[in-house]
Amino acid sequence: MSHLLEVKDLEVKFALRFGDLTAINGVSLTLDKGERLGIVGESGAGKSVTGFAIINLLSKPGYISAGRVLLEGQELNRLPEEDMRKIRGNRISMIFQDPMMTLNPVLTIKTQMIETILAHANVSKTEATDIALDKLKKVHIPSSEKRIHQYPHECSGGMRQRIVVAIALLTNPALIIADEPTTALDVTIQAEIMDLLQELCASEKMGLILITHDLGVVSQVTERIAVMYAGKIAEIGPTQVVIHDPQHPYTQGLIKALPGSLQPGSRLNQIPGMMPTLTDIPPGCAFHPRCTISDTICRMEVPALISRHDHDHMIACHVVK
Amino acid sequence: MFAFIVRRIIQAIIVMLVIGLVGFIIQHQIGDPVRDLVGERVTPAEREVIRDQLGLNDPFYIQYVRFVKNAVKGDLGLSFFYKKPALEVILAKAPATIELVLVTALILIVVSIPSGIYAAIYPKSWFSRIIMAVSTIGVAMPVFLTAIVLIYFFGVELNWLPSYGRGETVNLWGWESGFFTLDGLKHLILPSVSLSSIMLPLFIRLVRAEMMEVLETEYIKFAWAKGLHRQRVWYIHAFKNTLLPVITVFGVQLGILVAFTILTETVFQWQGMGFMFLEAVERSDTTLLVAYLIVVGVIFVVVNTIVDIIYGFVNPMVRIAGTK
């Protein structure tokens, strides 16, 4: 069966004056129709870069140096720019982190919505407005007929993120990439937006890639998780398995660092050390300097991502097999 | 919007009162109206009588109030040289300056916006590099030098364009205009190009810098992610946001441009307010100088108020603040 999205050995580099910097180093993942995948990791692990690489919208000087991105069998990273434009915002939509910054301050919500439809479908402005209103209702915007004529600054943060979600839905995409969609929002609104996303993905049969550092959010919303570390996938598998039975020492560290299971007042667990900067990735397993169980081989060889007994659960570690 | 405009007008009045005060102090300290009125043979005692009659021995604030009252009525005093009301002298010269500034502003807009945008979108193209290099030279070059170089090439060597005066003008309801004759338009070219050369580099760089900054924002990334055509992203999403700071700076610089006309008009023998100002300085025509100061102040304030109102139309956030 063919997947909705297939990323194969993706490699992203940033061309700098001193030579290329590898931000993503051989990431492979798949997503089926209607499936929800979470990508987690610390800042700088390459989560967002992966998202932008999928829609081929890396900001300069970033570029895809190797690997393939296939959407419904079509190879995206080799498409001419105009064909890629027709896919962006149409088959794949993106939701950004900060709704305060995502919407253009000088254009009305209506303008920003219908332009998306008009860029991809041959419909009249009236029809486009009807679609926009329909989507605003889907994301539970009250009195949407009035709201649609307003400017972004007239709406609250949660409202704006819902509008951004509505914009992402306009063309009934097959895949939504949400890059930290709730990080900039407060907790109650976070839950509201996540519920909304989950509900819409289920009802519209949309695939979702949720990029976040919030394990709590990921465990509630997604079916599978990919844990990224220094531009590589450390562990990938069904959400419940990875959360409750993490194998990779990095994933274990991340989950132990959650305050949930601790006595109030006790010190939080943390993973010793810092994530390496891209210029200075240690040889072998990038995680070995911070790892509690590392072996000699970890310093020499890069571990491959290998399936455990359960075929769907893969980890990249020499010690845990 | 109404409240916004009212507030701007009140601010404008306060600014005008301050300008009036400065003008009045200058006149009070430097000028001697008695000298303007009487000849050498009038004795000091007689002068003192005249001073009393004119109210020049009254306290400072009473004289200032009288000055403001007269100014509101349009009476800015008599020009010592022309023996005519100063305002009348200036208004006769104003059309020349205003037309020069208008054409200059037009050149600024038409040249700086497209080239600034181009340089922002394609920062590495050879055209952008040339624009940036030339604009660096332009910043460093004083206006009279630009003017003389232009006169030398286009006026003297090539003999394509006239290099002084306004040429043939048409009188429209008291407004001497050079816009309606070919000769008048030809005469406008060199002065307005010289005058625009002062601000052009600044504006190209401003538009470019603002546009580049806007192109890096999240909402532009989002616009790309929506799959919009590049023209729409550049000219609607990015350009509208680029305009906001550009409009503000443009308003301020337009006022400064009026001041810069003094140099340009002198080089080109352009019979405008700036030319008149230098003559007035040479003749110590204090009344006329102060009147010039006030008229330019009015132009400055009016232009800025108009620019602010335009800004309010472009920026939805100002509109909201104004309606509250």
C-alpha cells in the first residue's frame, strides 16, 4: 500500500561561508492517510527544518542535499517551483507557531482566506467567501460573518490560531504540518486548539504532522511519534509504546524529565549536558556524551535505525537492541 | 477617524504656535521695524516716539499675542525691501517652489519604490549591486555639485535642457504654473532631478531595508506556505507592510525637501521661495525671513498631517486607535 507521505533519507544542509552545515542527516518516515504523527525533540534537533523541507520551503541558505519527499507517490523535492506552489497550501497546509505573527497585520481575515482559495481553485470570490465562512464555522469562530471582515489585531491569540487552522483547512488538504501550533498560547487555549486539530483530522481524514517539544500534547493527539536528536531520528514508533516503554536512552531521559510523576517539591530530572550545536556534532552516536549507558562503539559508529521485535517500533542505539 | 483628525489638527496648531514664537523672537531680537520704516535722518528721540506708537515698547508677551493675532489674519508684516506685505511676496514665489517639490516627490516615489523593492527581492543581482553602489555615492554628493554636473552635461555640453529659470509659465487663477507648457516642463527637469538626488539614495535604501525585513517575517513565510503566487506575496503581502514606515519617513523628508530648495533654487536661478529667502538674507529683510519661516512651518505641518492621515488609511491599527 502506498503511503500518503514518504520521506526517504532526507538530508538538509545550510550553505554557510565556512562550508555546509548538516541540519537533517538521513531522516526517513512515512505517514498514511489520516494518520497523526508527532515529531518531538529539543530545540535545534531539526524538527521544524524537517517540516519546512517537506513543503520545500526552507529559508535560505538551507537546501535539500539528498533524499526524497514523496506525497501520494509524487516526488516533491524535484518539482518545478510553480508545481510545488500548487501543492503548498493546497495538498499540504502548514500551521505556524505564533498566531500573533502568522497573519498579515494589514490585510483583513477575509482577504487572507480567499486569496488562498483563489490561488488553488478556479472559483469566484463569492464562492471563495462562502468556503471561508464555512471553514470559520468549522473552527468554531462565533459570528464569523462579522469576524471575517476584521483585521488580525482585532482578534485574540486563540481566535487567531483558529483562523490559521481555518486557513489551513480551506483547500481540504491531505496533510497538515503543524509547527508548534500551541507553544505561544496559554494552556486552556492549547487544549482547545489541539482538540480542534484532532477532531478535524479525524472528520476530514487528514494526515497530521505535529512538531512540538511538548510530550504531553503529542501523547494525546498523535498515533505515532518520532523522537529527533541532532538531525536524526533516535526513536520512532506508536505513541503509546514510545511514551510508556521508551527504549532509546534519549527518549527515556525526555520522559523522565517530565514533572508529572514526581513528588511536588522534589528536583526535576534532567538529561545532563546540552544538545550539540550543528557545527560540533560528536562522532558516532551524537547522543553518547550525554548517555548513561554508552559503550566504546557509541563513540565510533553511527547507530542505524533498526526495528525492534515489534516491526513498527524502531530505535537507533548500539546498546539497546 | 474623525477624532484622530481632530487630534492631529490640535497638535498642528500647537506646533504652529511654537514656530510662531521662534519667528517672533528672531524678529524681536534682530529686526528693527523702525529702521525699516524711517530714513537715516530721523533722530533717536523721534525714533523713540515711533517705537511707542508702534507698541514696540510693550511687554514681550503682549507683542507676541499681537503678532499671533496678525499672523492668523494673514498679516506677517511688511517686507522692508519689497515694500509689500511679506505674505504676498512669499505667495507669489510659492508656486515655483511647490511645483519643484511636487515633481521631486514624484521622482522619488517612482524611482525609489520599484528599485528598492527590486533590490530587496534580488539582493545579489547586478542591478541591485549597481543601485546600492550608486546610492552610496549619491549620499555623499552635495546637491550643488550634482546640480552643477547636471548643468554641465545636459545644459552646456549636450545642450538638451535649459539650465536656469522656469521657462514659459501659464497663469492659472494667480498660480504661475510651469506644468502646462513644454518649455516649463523642460525647465523643471534638471532642478527636480538635482533636488531628488539628495533623498533618492536614502529612499531606495529605506525601501530596500524595510522590504527585506518584511520578507523575513512569519506572515510572509505563511503566505508562501499558503501557495500564493510570488507576485501576490511580494506586492500585496510584503509591499503593504513596507509602505508603513516609508510613508512616515517620506512625510518628514518632504518638509526637509522644502528647506533644501534654497540651494537648488539658487543654483538654477529658480524664482521660488528658497531663492527669495537667500535674497532676503542678503538684504537683512527680517520680516520676510520670519514670514518665510512661518510659511514653511505651515507647509511642513500640513504635509505631515496629510501623511499621518494617509498612514491611518494604510495601517488598520491606527484607524482603530483613532475611533476609540
